Amino acid sequence: MAYTLTILRGEQPNANGDELGDSDVPVTAELVERLEAAGLDENDTDIWVLVTPADEDPGELRNVIATVDVTTYTVEIQASNADGSVWQAVAPAENVTVTGHELAQDIAINVAYNQAIADGDNWRVMVWDGANADTDNRTAAATAWGQDIRR
């Protein structure tokens, strides 16, 4: 899911969205680092982060310091039996939060190239939109197949 994070100073009575800690966006060290580079100061209690889904209007905002676009994905590496008829996770699915404009396919390929838990041809990286996606009942947004990744 794509979000816009807006770093604000002061009260915002017309803001539409949630504060960062109350939203579905996983707060990672990398995300905090990116927000700090954009102007977030955790020691200044008057500065806070508004989270709004990318397709929604954040409302009338004053004292905007910066905005950061983020997208959340759920990533899982899976392996299959020899004929590819049965697939299962080789590790628990993980949430990935990216700033910028990386697509699900970019994430799948990057994880496939850099993973170190699957070997051979019968594995794949599956990526779903949003954090904590239901990996059993949702169609993946992207897939990178082991046999297509050459090191």
C-alpha cells in the first residue's frame, strides 16, 4: 500500500489521516532515518508525521516541513517440490517499507538476487501489496522465479 508521510509543525485541525505510530506503516530504522533527513526532529514535540493513503487528500495543512512517499509490501521466499505442484514458505513473510517509487517487481528481483536461504531452481520470491498481507488468500503483486535469477 502506498502512503504519503507529511512532516508537520503544530496542530492541524483539518488534517485527514493518522499519526505515524497509529498507522499501518511499519516504522523501521531506515524509515526514521529518511524522515529525519527530511526534517523530522524527535526532540521537538511540536513536529509530528501525518500518514495518509497516497490516493486520499490529506486535508488543509499548514506548516508542512516535508513529504515522503512510502510503499509497504509483504515479501515471502517459497520453495516447491520437484514438479512445482506444491509451494511453501521457507521463512516467515516479512514486511518491507520503501521510500521512493520502487515497484513490487523491483522488490521481488532485489530480494531474489540477494537472498541466501533458497538454492537451485525450485524457489521464488512473492511480493504482496501492503504490510502483513494474507499470503494464502491474496494474489501476489509480483514474483521473481529462482530459475530466472542468474548470479
